[in-house]
Amino acid sequence: METSNDKYVPYVKLHDSLERMKKRGNYDVDKYFQSLLHEVGELEYFYCDLVKDGNGDDYYYPIFKRPRKHTLVYCNIGRGFPKELHDGHFCYILKDMGYKAIVIPCTSIKNNSHPANSKFELDIEVIKDHKRTKSRMQLSDIRCIDLQRIDTRKEVLEVVTDEKIIRQFVYKNIFL
């Protein structure tokens, strides 16, 4: 028999887990909590606003600004393990798969950035704010995303680096 307190058990477990992380002091718990809230908000948007009949299996999000292959789009790639890229990043569209896309997340290159690791990083040239700049593709974080993850409020960046160079890099480092 379920008691009124049983429905709070998941909240208590979440609280206790966050407290254990905070006590260890080796992770930004507040940032993690904000990411959890963001994730809950995305799920709420999907299940409460988009899928009004409660059945999310057949619903497809309408794409008004369809991304093009060989461009960078801004995505919320979500959360995984702390060492994986997470939250918002520009991502290279490697393959359009209908309502999903295969993307390679990119990071900015700072003056003090280490040189690219040739096995899983490739520096590419893009146009941002009407200027040529570089971005670093993180092949080790390649993934398939739902197009709903793309923030259409952000600009789409043109990739200057030849698509053949990028495809050769991906093929060589994934399949060979």
C-alpha cells in the first residue's frame, strides 16, 4: 500500500544525491542542477505542449528552418557523463536523417588552447558574425540528435573548410 510520503521518495533521492556530490566538492552541483531543470523543462514542453494527446510515439516536430548538411547549428546536446560535451554547443551537421541528424559537436579555440588531437579533433574554418574564425570539431562526441535540439534562434554558421576534408577525417578516424 502506497503512503502519501512514498510519492516524495524520488525527490528525496535526488536531493540526497546532489548533497553527496556537493560534499565531495569535485563537481559544480549548482550548474548540474540547472541542467536538470532545463532537461525537465524540455520534457514538459514536449509532453505538455507538443503532444497534447499524451502519445509521444507518433509525433514529429515541424521543422521550420531545416538545417543543411555541412553547416554549424547551435544545439542543446543534453547531459551525459561530466567528461562528455554537454549543454549548448555549435554542432557540425554531418548527415540529415529526416527528423534527426548526425552531428559533431564543436568547441571554440582560445589563445591558450592545446593543439588539436589528430585522432579525434579537427580545426575547421567557419563564418561567424561575418568574420572567418576557427572551431574545433570533437569527433569523440559524435552523436545523433533529434532536430528539436537545434536552437533556431541562433544563427547557422557557414563552414569554409572543404567538406571532403571533413568527410575524410571522419572516415579515417572512425572506420580505419
